Amino acid sequence: MKPRLFLSRKLPDLAMQRLNEAFDLRFNPEDRALSKKEIMEGVKDAEALICLLTDNIDKEVILSAENLRVISCYSVGFNNVDLEAANERGIAVCNTAGVLTESTADLTWALIMATCRRISESERFLREGRFKAWEPLLMLGQDVHGKTLGILGMGRIGQAVAKRAFGFDMRIIYHNGGWEVGSLPYEAEEVDLDTLLKESDILTLHTPLTPETRHLIGKAQIELMKPTSVLINTARGAIVDEAELIKALKDKRIFGAGFDVYEQEPYLPPELLALDNVVLLPHIGSASIETRTKMGMMAIENALAVLEGRIPLARVN
Ligand code: GLV
């Protein structure tokens, strides 16, 4: 008998094929997010759950799933899962760390370039029929090459972002909250958080969302940033105090921001949407065909490994 797995939303085709081969698969046939009640219904008799970062797998969900042995996140972030409740019930929680590193670093660079060189704003300008002639002062942005790149969170993704800065002749500084980083194949200087904020021309966030990192970038921190600097966030929205950031962007206290994630996504405050000095993406850091397929295969392998008593590729508890 195949083990029962509940999948909260359809994954890329190759992953669906593999799921059907390996499991007694129950899944949400509609391409929409499920309510908590629907997830509880789905996971009731399941031994494994593959969930999305938008599914709130809280204590109530975990306690309601009596046979559950593994929660396999289709994401690297796992702040949507109550780890304590999973630990209490002896349920393994796994993620897709590693396979989405390079795609997320690529997207981070897309945001760095787009924010510094005002790409989205320029395209809006052109599409609105406002491009009448080449002008000496049209859409002047910030250079990227030769600048100081500040990385908050020098884990896998932070390091992949740093690696890409090499071709732009950048100085790299980072802060990793006191966690050991190990040796790096390029020059990068570890600094305290205040120095990171003061010296970065481009500050990019790559730390997980935890109680310690929630609103780590607030009013006081934004005030330390250069007026010419940009803030990039492809990690989790709540690392930044969004209301304070909006005020800073409105007052032009920093040059701009590039965001893929939001405090209460998919909700975006209208004040943020109204600003021109911010590039806004709909949480697509890992959204390439190749990477989303790899994430599916890894989430499946993690679930199978736990059920078969093997060591999963990435377990977080
Ligand atoms: C994306 O945000 C992820 O955590 O995989």
C-alpha cells in the first residue's frame, strides 16, 4: 500500500507524475489556495503533507492530523509552520533548501538592476507615450558597478548574490547575525549591522523570518542608510517595517526599494503601490520552470525519505 500524501496545490507536471507513482495522492484539484478548514480536511488521514509557503500550518492543523509524519514545505522558508507543535508530535518538517538558491539570487539581481536604473518606471513612462526625445536628465538612476553591496544574511542565497557581484567590481560587506559563515571564494568583509546600514549602496536581505528578524529593518535602521541607497528584499516581507519604509520612500530618505515579498502579502498598501521609486514583484524569487520542478522533486524526496526511515535532503527540526 502506498502512503497517503496530501498536496495543497498542483505542482509542475513532472512532480505530479512522480507524486502519483509514489503516493496515494490526495490533492486540491482547483488551482487556488485552500482555506485552513480545507487543509485540515485534506490532511486528516495523510501520513505526509506537501504545503506551500502561503498555507498556515499552525498547531490546530498539526494536532488534527493524527497520522501525519512529515510536513514537506515546497519552499525554503518555513515560517508558516508551527515547528514547536510539529516537534511535540514528532513530525519531521523539511524544506527545499539548496535547489532555489541560484534562481533567487538571479531574481535579486534583476531587482537590484531594475531599482538602481529605474527600469520599471522607465517602461511605464514609455508605455504611457511620454518618451518624446533623448534627454540628458531623463530617468537618471544609480550606478551598480563599483558600489558597495551590503548583504544581511550570508547564507546560501546571500552568498550566491555576492558571487554575482564579482563582475560588477563591487565591494561586498555582510552581517550574519553572529552566525559563522566559513571561508568565501571572494573578498567580503563582515561588519556589524549599523556599519552595514551606513556603508551599503545596495542593501539586500537574505535572512529567514524569525522572532529576532521581524522588523529588523525599522525606522532607526532606515535612518542610518545613505540617501542614495536602495533596499532589496527577496526574503520575507516582515523583516522590514513596511510602514516606515513607505514613509522613507515618500520623503526620498533613500533612493529606492525593490521588493518581491510583503508584510501581509498578497495585500500591498495603496501608498506603496503609488510610489515610483519602488519596484514591486509578486513573490517570484524561485519562479523558473526548472527550479519549481526541482523544488517539487525535492519536496517529494523529502517526504519519501522520512516515511521510509531515510535521512531527508533537508530537514529543519
Ligand atoms: C520562497 O519564498 C521560499 O521560501 O521558497
